Amino acid sequence: MDKAKTFRIYNSLTKKIEDFVPLNPPKVTMYVCGITAYDSSHLGHARSAVIFDVFYRFLKYLGYEVIYVRNITDIDDKIINR
């Protein structure tokens, strides 16, 4: 990976801003918990999708091979009947 194409990111485990270093370069995996729909859709649902989609595209732009998985919780009968 070209040094000019690196970036820094907040690590919530260490509570510090650190250089992004993938575990298995050039591969990066992302697992994102999506929405849990319990009522009508709202702008907050779109925000999560957009933020992580932009981050995914940024990583691809930098040349990483990205596997991106997003979870969306099933809607049960109680919600469907609303």
C-alpha cells in the first residue's frame, strides 16, 4: 500500500487516533450492524447506510480489497401488522 494512500482513524479500544493498518493487507473486512426496523423508516436509517457505503468506497478507492457485510434485522409480524 502506498504511504500516500494511508489514513488515520479513531480506535475506540485504545481511545487514540492511529494509522489504519489492515490485519491481512490488502484485504479489509467490514461487518456493519444495520437497522432494526421497529417503526416507520426515518432519516437515521439512511444515515447509517450512507456513512458506511462512503467508507467502503473510500477503502476501495485506496486500493483495498473490501468484503462488506451489512446486517438488517428481520421484521416480524408485529411490525408488519402496524
